[in-house]
Amino acid sequence: MALGGTNHVVGRDAIVHCLTVDFPRMLVADVALDFRGFTPNSDLVVVEETMRATLANAHDYRNDYWFVFALRGGLIHRVREYMDTVNGHRMVFDGA
């Protein structure tokens, strides 16, 4: 993670901490999601979205994401997140 953690967020407590503590430190205002597509397929659901926000460094953030939700027994079992990491790094760390 961009905030000094590992590249995996595992377990309910870690996920809640990431969403309620880490994200608000980095994405400080105007967080908006534009859902662009949903593709359900049995026990997998793919979601395409664009996220926009104002970063802690006051720069604009805009990046495309794809999430793959694996379901087990009707509940989310695993989430894989894909994004343009070069674009994200540039906005967060280079301020462009």
C-alpha cells in the first residue's frame, strides 16, 4: 500500500482499518466513484470503476480500477484489485 503497509490487506480488522483510517488520510476530499461496468459470472463478479478524489497533497486523483470479487456461499471471500499503478504512483508521489 502507498501508506507504508504491505501489498495485501487480509482479514476483517485490517480491511476495516484500511477503509476507515488509511484511505481518509490519503484521499481527503471529493471522493467519487463512477461505476462503468459489472460482469457477473457464477461465483465471480468483475467491477470496473473510475475513482476521483482530492489527495492529501492537494492534487487531483483519477484512476481506473477493476475489482474481481470471488464469492463463497453468497458472501465475498476474496477481492482482487487491479489499477494503473504507474498513474497512481505519479499522482500520489510526484504530484502530477
